Amino acid sequence: MATLTNGQVDAAVHGGAASTNGLVNGISHTHSPASCTTIPMKDHDAIKLFIGQIPRNLDERDLRPLFEEFGKIYELTVLKDRFTGMHKGCAFLTYCARESALKAQTALHEQKTLPGMNRPIQVKPADSESRGDRKLFVGMLNKQQCEDDVRRLFESFGSIEECTILRGPDGNSKGCAFVKYSTHAEAQAAISALHGSQTMPGASSSLVVKFADTDKERTIRRMQQMAGQMGIFNPMALQFGAYGAYAQVQQQAALMASVGQGGYLSPMAAFAAAQMQHMATINGLPGAPMTPTSGGSTPPGITAPTVTSIPSPISVNGFTGLPPPQANGQAPAEAMFTNGIHPYPAQSPTAADPLQQAYAGVQQYAAFPAAYGQISQAFPQPPPIIPQQQREGPEGCNLFIYHLPQEFGDGELMQMFLPFGNVISSKVFVDRATNQSKCFGFVSFDNPGSAQAAIQSMNGFQIGMKRLKVQLKRPKDANRPY
DNA sequence: TTGGATT
């Protein structure tokens, strides 16, 4: 039983207490820790070893002699449980010399079994050594660039062991690559020098150079993809699932949107429905912040006679989930349509008009957030919204939308297109450098009918000074040189 | 101004 407590203190006081430990009898050690006066230096290409199958009663001090015969130890750390501090039966070991690590691995790995263990000791490069902390993911390449082009770009930072362009099934570059250096330091140097350093012709933003995913991250992504295909992680599905009451409101909104004239889905009705849906989700679920663009003036042609009766605590300011900043902290009573969104040409509402129906609907459901307040108490921490993975729908179901308001994010885009069907993904393109929307994006439905309906209604839809352009997304293979 | 991508 090892009774040593603190190696440093012990050694200093007793001058080499390790020899009192029967478990390491017979192994000579050339110096006690206290005699180590020089700060160890390690090789640039030193290998961190994982040591497994260590009896839990052996601490660093007991282990050191066992490994020192292969060379000078730079660092030896027994892994302990983060919370209990309990010895986990394994350790990390780095020798000053790479060669020592290789010798130790050859001599010890599975070669002997330490007292009290049923399996032989493990001595091998730590996971962090073997995999990709020398492997880089490179994004935002020009799709014409080949392996040699990428090599030329990266060769000055170290020796490249591997260089692969990622290609689709048709052999076309996906605009990204993996580059593996012989050392982590070289990879790091390449990141420092090249990440964001330049923008390739035809690339939508500057070069991305980062460490490739670890196996763990890859596994997580795979799981997310699988879950995504089953619709589990769709944020809307989450909302429906967690807040059953939402479903009803959403359905009502969609229904209203569809009861336009003879099944025609007017932009106004669509817009109002989107508003309603949004109302069902405000004050409790995160939404991308949106700054009202026209600070409170009602656009000409839109009269809002019924809006003033909406109770003031309820924010209905368009697609934002946040009330506009107010000096007195109150949401304005005339908030609706005062944020620069001007969805429809001038039109005076009549009783039969979908516009008025929409307004009526808004009033009818304006009380909902109060009810939501109770629900939200049952869910003090709303379930995390897992970032939606981008998913294309089938052919004919994917829309390209241009002239989006700068403030629109994925969520707003989805809100805007929900009335037309089941939105399986929405994506606003963002400039990575500035995090600003590039004012275009994609929406995918699960069927072409919804996509067509959305085009019919939303193409030309005016928001602020701009009109949306809504059309089918170009198929991937369009516009190929050959 | 056409999906920010993965080994």
C-alpha cells in the first residue's frame, strides 16, 4: 500500500521516500524529484502517451521510476475524476524525447501486468496525439482548385502528409479539403497564417482553415444528421412538442392564411398568419433580434383601425421576438406594421377582405401570450433549440430568396414561409467575417406545391424598400462549365 | 445573388 502523499515534500524531507514503497521495489531511479533542478524541455515532436491499466494505489511518484528507464520524463499526470478526485487508473506521460516514448511503448505496451490488475499495461500515444490535431479542414476554396493548388498554398508551413479535396459523387470539388501536416505545430502555423487571409475567386467568403473534426465531433454530427432526418431536431417540431398549445394557434393561423379568396393565398393573409405564428412564439423563445427600420411611421396605404385595441403589453412588432426599445419600457399600442415591413399594396380593408380577417385573427389571439406565461412557468428553461441543420428538400421544393431585410435570420425566414407548408429548413446566408446577413437565403419545403404557393404569393412581396425575389433554387449541376 | 461544406 502506497502511503506517500506529496512527492515533492516527502522527497525533500526524507530524501527519496519512494524506495520505501514495496510496489516499486527493484526498480532503480536515478534521481528523486527534489534533485531535478533543471526545467525539462521536450522535443518539438514529443509524443504524449496514454498509460492504462495502472493500479489505483500508484500515484505519479510511484510510476515515475517505472518509466524513467526509457528516458527523461517531461510530464506525468495521473488522471483523476473531475469531481471526486479519484484515481482513474490511467495517466498521461510525455517524455522529453520522442524516442523515449517510442521505446517505452515498445517495451511496455501490453508487455506486463501491474500488481492487482487483470489486464496488461497500456502504453500508446494519447488520442489527442494520433488523430487530427495536425489535420486541417480547409473551407471556402475555389471549386476549381485541385490537390496541387492546395499543397502549394500550404507547403510553406510544414511537411504535408496528406492533401485531399472533398468531392461529391460526381467528382466535383465541394470547395473544401483536408490537409494533414506531420506535426501539430505546423498545422497551427498554417491556421495562423492562412485562416481568413484571402478570398478565393468565386468563394462567398474568406478562406477557412481550422482543425478537422475529432472522431467525437464527427459522431455527434452524424447523430444530429440522423435525428434531423427523423425531424426530431427541427425547431418547430420542438415547439410543437414542448408547447402543445402552440400547435393549435399555429394551425389556426395556417388555416386563416388558406381561407383567402378561393384558396388563393394572399400575401397579406400569409403575412398576418406569419405574424400570428410569431406571436405564439414570442416572449419565451429566442428569436434573432430585429431592429425596426422605420421607427414608428405607418406606411401609406395601410390603415390599422383595429390594431389600437391590442393590449399594449403584447408585442406584435412584426417578425421580431423582441419589443422595440421604448423609453418608458412599454410596447407601443400601434406597433403592428410600424417596423418598415410593408407587405402589400395599398388597399382599404373591407369586411370580406382577408386583410381584415387577418386583423380580426390577430385580435382574437392577442390574448394568447398571457396563457403562454403560465405554460412557460411549467418550462422555466425552455428546451434548447438545436441549430437546424440545413436540409434540401426534393427537387422543386427548394426556394432561393433574395432581397431579404438585413435583419432577417433563419427564424424570420421560416416564419415568413410557414404559411405555405411544412418548412423543412430555412437558411439566411451570413457573411462569416461580419456576421451580417447577405440578404439572401433558402427555404425548403417538403413538397413542390408548397414551394409553388410560396413563389406565387411571396415573389415581389414588398418589405420596406425592397421586394423579395422568390424563385426555385438553381439545381446544383446548373451552370457547370462543361 | 444559389446551401458555411468533414475523414
